[in-house]
Amino acid sequence: MGTNYPRAQFAPNAKSVVIFDARRRVLVFDARSGAQLAILALPSAGEDGGEASPSARFTADGSSCFIMKDGGELRRYETTRWRPVGEPMQHPTRGYDYHFDTSPDGMLAATFDSDGDCGQTGHLQIWDAIEAVPLGKPSPISRVGPRFLERSRRLVLSGWTSSATIHDLPAVTQPFALPQHGGDTCITFSADEAWVMTWGEGGLDVLDAATGEPQATLATAEVLHVVASPKAREISALLDDTPRNVKALHQLRLVAAKLPGLGILASIPLEAPGSSRPSVTLSPDGRRLLMRCHSSAGDRLRIFDAEGLEELGPGASEPCRLRLEEARDVDLEAVEQR
């Protein structure tokens, strides 16, 4: 099993966990006692069947879990006794590998195949996940990574070398055109899905997610990352103002802004070494930002308060001082008290 595969998935209530092992099995454990609840075999579809990264998707209430095996076969399991429910959903076209996602309520599923290294064209199939029947025909589309939104019957498709798109379901139609930011436009939704942001080269745009009506624009050389706060209509964005001919040092700005008008709440300048660009992650409670800096000397971390962008903990006076291998030794409670 490759190191990029998701090796484990917790149920929403954290009472059970599914783990994928090297013998093509799904092991289900009680997360509290460690007792083994079930073993599900995932037989290979053969050399010509295509690959599916071992993955699972629980419904929001945890009552069902969807699992895909090689060859693009998706199956629903009830999580009381871990038995299959209904018929399998077999992706209708052949590809190099397969992916899927399901709506939080378990009513809809999306399966997707791709040509892998041989090309970028794949096929998307939407399913009635209760009856296990396809809704319409497979749609050729140059995207990967179907992702259902939490609060609406919409699907987001992210591109390898093309822009992300939004689709209404089950017709898979695009409700409105999105502003483009170079060849790889990214999409981020606010926590309540009321606003959608498109970002990349040239800046960031905010639109009404229901109508597509433009709300605000933030112009900059390039937006590297946008993360939305889970509790408020706020975002944090990492902006790169580095001149194109400068590669040794990134001139960055970390910005906290209010939606939908992009009113700036806080802004701090940053510098990061290395030819690769930093990445930003928001803690689940929305209180902390983690910036990971990449360089030949090794990856290092910086931690910020998400509201005021005050830098916290080791490395507060020196950019990227905390090495990644030291991160496990950071006492986060002590960091919060500083």
C-alpha cells in the first residue's frame, strides 16, 4: 500500500475506525476498547481492473460507510454489523484509477475514473446511492476529486491542470461562470456555504454561492492558500507578492479578512526561504493557523493566532525556526499561554 493512501478513517462519532492493511482488507475496530468489529475483504479486480486508493466515506450520522475496491466498485455497508446493503455501484467506464465521494446524508454518490499519467480525461457518474442506480450517463470531464458540499446538492470538481468547477446535481450543470485565476483556479467555500471564493494568479474573488453575484475582489500577484473559519464568516489568506525573477526568498502576506466584502481584520508581512512555496492549515476549531515552510534545510513550522495573526510559540521571533521533526515536542497548551 502506497504511503499516500488514507490508511484510516474515523466514524463521525469517533466510536469506530476503519483501517486499510497491505493485504487488501478493511479492518474495523472499536476506537475506545480496541476490539475488532469486522474484517472486510477487498479482492482485486485483476491487472486490467484499474486501481482505487483504499478509502472510506461515512455518512454524517455514522449509520453507513461507503467503500470502493479496485475496478471502481462502490459498496454501502451498515455500521451496526458491517454488512453490505443493497447492490454495488460499478463505475461504468474503465480508467487507470478510481475515486468517489458521497453526499453527507448518503443519498447521492459520485464515482470518477482517470487516465493517470496517460492523460487528464476521465468520466464522472452520479448515483442514487439508496437504490444503487446511475442518474444519467457518465460525463467526460477533465477534472479529478469529486467533493460534495455539506449543505447543498452541489459537487465541486478540482483540476490537475485546469480550474475547479461547481456543479448542480443530479444534472451536473454549472450554475454560473467562475472568475478565473490562471490555469489552476482554486475554490474555497465559507463555512456556511453562503460565499464561494475563487483564487490563484492575480488575486481572490468572492461571489454569492447561490447566484454567482460578485461581492469583492482582492488583487495581488498570487494567492497561495485560502482557509475559511468554521465558526464565522472570516477567512485567512496567504498572499505571495514575490517578483517573478526572485526565487530565493518569498515575500508573503498573511491576511485575515471578513466576508463577503473582504474587509481586512489583520495583515502581517512574512518572508520564507526556499524555491517551493509555503502551505497553510487551519485548526479544526478555527483558532490557530499553521504555516509549513519548505526548504532544502528541511520543513519548518510557524504557528499563528487565527484572529489577530499574532505568532505563537517557538520561532515567534525567527521565521520558520521550528523544524518539522521538532513539532511533536511542542506543548500547545503552553503555546496558548504565551
